[in-house]
Amino acid sequence: MCAGAECGRLIGMSPSSASREPEEVALLTGPRAASVLSAALAPAGRRLDSWEVHSVHHRPGAGVSVGYTAVVLSADGRRSTEYLCATTARLTNPQAPGLTRVAPTGGDGPAVHVWRHPGDPELPALPVACTPSLLSQRLGSPVKAMMVAYRPTRRAVVKVTFADSSTAYAKVLRPSQSRALAHRHRMLTAAGVPAPEVLRDDPDGLVLLSTGKGRSLSGLLSRGMDPEQATRVFNNLTGLLDALPRACLDLPVHPAWSDRARHYAHAAATVLPEHASRARAIADGVAQLMATSDPGPVAPVHGDFYEANVLMDGESVSCLLDVDSLGPGRRVDDLACLLGHVSVLDHLAPASYPRLRPALETWTRLAEKRVDPVALRARAAGVVLSLVAGARREDGGPWRSDAEGRLARAETWLAQARELQARRGPH
């Protein structure tokens, strides 16, 4: 509950929507966040001593979640460092233990829910996955656990190391989603597609997967490839996509990244408000070109096909990761996802990818032989637009030039698509 009129004024905003989320980000990342955290701690007689933002997770149209490293004083004056999370997202379990609702005064505006990690209200298996003693008990073997990734209310990935130094990965999802993930992995491995095997699938949302073998595709891109090697690698990548089982067509449809371009324009405008009009223009252009170009037939797709989700053994694909979005879609979207991500790597880490462009140009030419070039480039623009907000860093490191570079890259993809469409003449 909210303590005092000041807190009510701070979070008295209109109902949550994509257009209001920049204000929610400002609230949860700016100085006013102290009042939200203090109000959440107060009912237990605890006080906020200091805090800093650790991570920001903005799902356009679905709320904002922020993680904090906080120093907290207990009722008896003891000081402890804790990881706190706050979200404006709508929760399916608002009465979860350890969850505090900080409500706006007068009921006008989004409520903010706050919890202490790992007590995520949507991920009931997270305390087990994050606590070696509990995870060891569940697995029946002594293990070490290291958090790899965490998106509040959505998912977590924990690296599990056994006594013999072998490893596995525990994915923690909402219980309503974990069984579907396990099903996708089993579908792929049964069809001979290289993917991590399901070692266990628990009803509370913990899915234990084998460790994928191979090295990230990003390594090949970092070292650079001549046209012949780039062609062989691309053919192996598309061969993997072609091998996805037809049973994928029976899975639920997930929207492609470019389908949500207007949502991602809002997210981009949140981190680069001075470029909001550019972001909106990209989204409008993507939507227009998607409506007037050929997406190709429905086919089995990965849904998030880019270099970090592909492991390689030499020039061959050895493992396909993160298959949460596997299902029916358009091949052009998988290829656009790949090209879009690769096209921003030298903005993300210029020193690591000095020889990137020749491979990207080769892959683009090859992709255009498989799908409509206008649709490919328009959708690549949508993918890159979705990556702009992710450039923001909370550790004090520089990020603005990266974000602006991604925005410019999206504009470049879009301009190329428009030029190709113009050459075709009137429809």
C-alpha cells in the first residue's frame, strides 16, 4: 500500500498503455523510484537506505519492469543488500507471497508491484532455480547455480553445474508456458533438428535443458568470412530452417518482430525522445511496405533466428537455441531477423566486428533469392527498430551512439526497401 500523499502524487498517472510507458520508465528509473521502493518496504518496518537501477525491461504495450540493487535497513537497524524488482505489468498472481502493491492515490494510474528477488510472482520455480541447496534437492545431485539472464515476470535462465563439471540450463517460465517450451524442444529433437534435449519438465515452470554443443555464430562473423565461406554458412543456416518439422504449423502463431513495429517505436522513443518522430516514421514505413509486398507462404519458422541463437561446429549448425517462438510464420521473417541483428553488431561492438560487412552483403544477396527483397528489407528495418531500446545501459557505460546507430540502420534498411519498390513501378 502507498505511504503518504507524496507517493500518490508521484505515481498518479493515467492507465498503462504504450503511449504512457515513457512516463512509467521515468518513474521507475528516476529519483521518484525511491518513494515507490520506500512505500513497498514500509509495511514490514523496513527502510530504504540507498538504491541504484540495475536493469530495465520495457515490453511495449505490456508494462515496464526494473531491477534495483538496494541497501535496506531492517526494523532493528541491520543493513542488508537486496535485489528488488518493480513492475507496472499486469500480473496473473497479484496476491503472491512477498508481493507489495504500491497503489496510486485515488485509483488513477497504474499500480506498481514490488518484490524481493527471487520471489517473482509469475515465476514460482525461480527460488528453487536460484538456490543451490533447493535445486540440488530437486535434481537429486549436488549442483552449483549461476544466473545467466532474468526478465522479471517473464523468464530466467540459470546455468547448472554438476559435481562432475557437466552443465545444463534451467529455464524458468510461467507454469502456463513451460510445458509448451518442452514440447517444442522434443518436437525438434524427434525430427533430427539439433536442439537442447529436455532433461526434466516440472509443473511449476522449471525446464532443465542439456547444454548445446558448438560455438556461437557470432564468432564466425567476428573473424570475417570471404564470399565463398559466407555462402556455405548461409546455405547451412537456411538448410536448418528448411528442416524444421511440418508439425510446427500446428503450434500457436507468434507475431513477427516487424508486426509490432509501432510498439517498438514507442520503446525507441522512450530511450531517444529527441528521435521519436524518426522512430514513428520507421514504423509507419515498415507497416506500409509490409502491406504492399509479398511475405511468401506460411512455413515452419524459428521466430527469433539470429546469431546468438545458433551454435556452429565449423561451418555447420550444431545447435538451435531459444525455440520459444517456434511455430507457423513466414520464412522472410526468420531471414530478416538474422540480417537485422547482424547489421547492428558493429554498432554494438565495433572493435569485435571489423570484418562484418562483406558477410552481411553476401547473406543479403542470397536471402533476396529466396524471399521478396522488398519484404525482406522492410522487415529487417522492423527488427532493427525493435533493438533500439535494448541499447540502453544502466551500468554507466556509453550507449547512446549505439542506439542512434541502430535507428540509422533501420532507416537504411527501410530506404533500400523503398528504392526497390519504386523500381517496380506502380502496383
